[in-house]
Amino acid sequence: MRQPPPAGARLRAVIFDVDGTLVDSERHGHRVAFNQAFADLGLPDHWDEDTYGDLLAVTGGQRRIDGWLAQRGVPEDERARLAPALHARKTALFNELVAAGRVPARAGAGRLLAELAGAGVRLAVATTGSRGWVDHVLSRAAGGVAFEVVVTGDEVAERKPDPEAFTTALQRLDLPASAAVAVEDSANGLRAAAAAGLACAMVLNGYTAGDDVAGADLVLDGFGDPGQPASVLADPHRTGCTGVLDLATLRKLVLRPGP
Ligand code: XBP
Ligand code: MG
């Protein structure tokens, strides 16, 4: 259970998820790259949009491939060879999609990042995705802001919903959880952030709209922008957010009353 922040706590950092949060990457990005990798290696597998949505419950692309091959009966020694090869090919293909501009930032993400950077709030990333593409995406889709800390899935022992990516980010920031807020799109991400002791604002997307958001500190269906606000789906701490996730709102999550 999270503890209320100490009196005078203030927002020092925001830790963002990448896939589905900062960038709209899964349906027309990773999924497409996984399918092309299957084809390139001569495999018949193909993940349609609905199937891929179900497979997102397994975080980490290589684990996702391995689990898929296991459930269709591919022996372990063959999986041990195929899954890394498929994932390496998929990562190269995904980087090509990024370079082609096919992995866009979500609406409002750049606005929020610029506001936070301008106010001196430190920016970090905690993702289950791989280093092989994360920096590339951030350099293309983050509107030129720099992330001080970037923790990727291949440098932690346990992927989300385990909190390790978030606890590692906090260690590298040298901050307590009470000084930061996480921004996530999925139930796995929320569970990871909450287990790290972080307040968590959620920006749901098409794939995660049905996720369990119990325990989230704020739930919207996007970042929103002035003139184009997102829908506020839950505001348990009564921040008064009107559909634009901004610095003032995130500050209220750090200062939220205890449970
Ligand atoms: C993202 C993931 C990743 C991506 C694919 O989860 O689970 O596996 O789908 O990237 P989150 P990789 O947004 O919760 O971090 O293929 O590099 O794993
Ligand atoms: Mg995500």
C-alpha cells in the first residue's frame, strides 16, 4: 500500500512508459514488424489486430514470441533458436517503421513533455521494450526533449507488471517514489508503477481501454490538448482535471491525500 507523501512533497520527476503511452506503437508498429519477421524467417504465423491485443498481456517481445510458439507446440530447443532470431529481425524492422514515421507520438504527449521540461521537472522512461529501438523512438517522437534516465526491458531481470523498471528508474534518479509520478497506458504498467510506490496517471488507448484500472490515481483516454480534451474516466483524488494532462494536474497527484 502506498504511503502518503511527506508534507511539502513536490513533483521532481515524471516516469513515462513508451509503448501505448508516449507513442502509438503496438497495432501499426510492433505488430507489423513481428508479422514481417515471421514471414522473413519463413514461418506461417501472423498476428491479426485482435490476436495481438490478447498477446499484449505478455510483456516483452521475445517472451511474447516464445509463448506463442510454445502454445502451438514448437519444441523448446527450436524456440530457443527461433525466438531470439525473430526478435532481432523484428527490432530491425520496427526501426525501419520508426524511420519512416510510422510510429507517431500520441496526441498531447509532446505538449506535456515540453511543459515538464520547461518547468525543470526531470524526465525518465521505464519501458518493457528493448534498447534496440527505444532510444530511436524517443529521439524521433519526443519533440526534442531529453530523458535523463531511460530504463529498458533488457536491463531488468523482471518485466512489468514487476516494479523493477520503475524502481531502477527511481534509483538512477536518486529520488523516492513520493517525488515522482508514473504515466502508463496498461494494467501491467499500472501494477508495476503502484508496486514501486508511485502515483500513476493512465492514458488509455484502443488496446487498453478495457484494462483493469482499479488503483489508478487518474484515468484519461489520452493526454488531451487545449481545445481537444481527452475524456476523464476516473479522478479519485478530485484533481479537477478537465481532460488535459498537464503539470498542474500531475503535481496534485504527488500531493494527493493518503488512502
Ligand atoms: C511494451 C511491451 C513490449 C512491446 C514490444 O509494454 O510489452 O514488448 O510490445 O517491444 P510496456 P519489444 O508498454 O508495458 O512497457 O519487442 O522490444 O519487447
Ligand atoms: Mg505501455
